[in-house]
Amino acid sequence: MFAVLKTGGKQYKVQAGDILRVEKLAADAGEKVQFNDVLMLGGDAPVVGAPFVEGAGVQAEVIEQIKGDKVIKFVKRRRKHSSKRTVGHRQKLTLVKITDILSSGADTSGIKAATGSAPAGEAAPAAKPAKKAAAKAEAPAAAAADDLTKLNGVGPAAAKKLVEAGIESFAALAALSDEQIAAIETVKVKPEWVEQAKELAKG
């Protein structure tokens, strides 16, 4: 018996015992996961889903989190600038071993669904939004939003990043301390912006 499952935007034809490299899953090595997006079940009585087979699932055991082979991206512009750029990339993948194919009852198996995001062991990336949120909470609240693009050197993109960091007015920008400025990661706040904001806040 085989199944065709979908994960990470790709489709895989699998049987019990197969080892797959799939897009990174939110699971640690040794954990069991279940793929619920089954497009087809094959065998003596093939079943094709519309788009997925109801109640079907593919269970797998996570072997380890790995990185794929390095892919080189090379860009050469031969006109005007004659510039070139080389960038390397290694895709994060999860190595899994298919243990069982369920034709029904997958929704009541109790095994967690295979979803693509950072595994539980990697808590470091989640700390950045918390730091940003702390800076946002510390930023002084403003009564009304100002047009931050009036500051010299602040365009629409920079103004948007300032708003995301919780700075929506000249008064809020003028009241920032050096520690609060250093804590803002979305945009680098320049000292001249703070000086201009102080003048504009006065009216």
C-alpha cells in the first residue's frame, strides 16, 4: 500500500519504511508526527481524494533536523553597472521515516499533526519579537499619530517601520532614551530624527 501526501507545498509518494527529506517541521528528533493531507491511497482499492482523502493519514517518526545541499545563486548584470553577486543558501529540512499509512481513523489517532515551523528546541528566534514588543511597550504613548515622513531622511518605508516599533508621533520619537533606541530592531533611529522630532513636537 502507498499514499501520496502533501507537505511544504510538495507532494510525495510514500510507503511504510521510506525515509523522506521534507520541508522543516515543528518536531524534535524521536517524535512521532502525522501527515493529514493525503491526496491518494494506492493498493488493491485505490482512493483519490477531493482534494484530500477523508480520515486518511500518514504517520512518521522524525529522525533529525538537517540542512540541504548548498545552492549557489549567481547574478551578473552586464549592462550599465557590470556588477555581480553570489549568494549561497542551505534549505532547512526534516528527515522522517514513514511508519504507518492509515486509510481511516487518522483524525482520532492522537498523534500531533506535522506542521512546518521552528521546532520546540529552538526558542532563540522567538525572543526577537519579545524584545521588539518590550521596546514597543516602553515607547511613550501618543495621543494622535503624526506624519513621520516630515522628518528629513524618513521615507514611507522607514515611517512604517517606526510605527511597527510603536512610534507613531513626534512626541514619542522625541522622548526615546538611548536604551530604547538601541532596543528598536526594525529600523535604525538616527539622532537627527530625534532632534527634528523635538522641534516638530513643540508645534
